[in-house]
Amino acid sequence: MAAHNELGKLGEDIAAKRLVSEGYEILERQWRYNHKEIDIIAKKGNVLAIVEVKTRSSEQFGGVSDFITPNKTKFLIEAADAYARQSNTSCEIRFDAIVIYVICDEYKVEHIENVFISQ
């Protein structure tokens, strides 16, 4: 596996553990829709969190707005709608991001709720 793929897998594992520690139930990981993927779908109470995970080896690669582009936002909304229909859920849907910085075998995790609002 390429180094960037290994870093991404590590980041998703860290993000899932963080969500569980915050009281979320992980429903799906790497859920596929139209050849694209939602990193994590988690539920807490009546909230379904659609979570985009980004793992970086440095804090110099930009912030959330640099990786959740308008195209990514559109895709995540479409995929969340498809998941809600498929799973017959009536939960409130929220879009979150988890950014993980892995530096010298240590990591910092930032969970951003409501990273954008669906309209």
C-alpha cells in the first residue's frame, strides 16, 4: 500500500475511535455512492453525521475550506440523501469533518461539526 493510502487508513481509524469515544455509533466506513465514497457515517441520538476525514503529515496543507470544495459539498449532499433513502432513516443529517495531523508518531485530532449546511 502506498504511503499516502496508509496515512489515510490510519486517519480513518483514528477518526472512528474518536467518534466512538464521543458517543457515536459507526454505521458505515468507506460507503460508496456513484464511484465515490463517504469516509464515515455515524449516528448519535437522532443525528446522522456524514464525516469527511482528512489526514495530513503537516499543518501547512491548509484548512477545511481547502479540501471541502463546492464539488465535494455537492457530492456529499447527494450521497447523504442516497444513504438516507436506502437506509430509510428519518434522522437529522449533519456534515462534519475530522482533520488529523500525524507528526512524528503523534497526532492531533480536530472534529468540526456542521462543516457546511445543506440547503
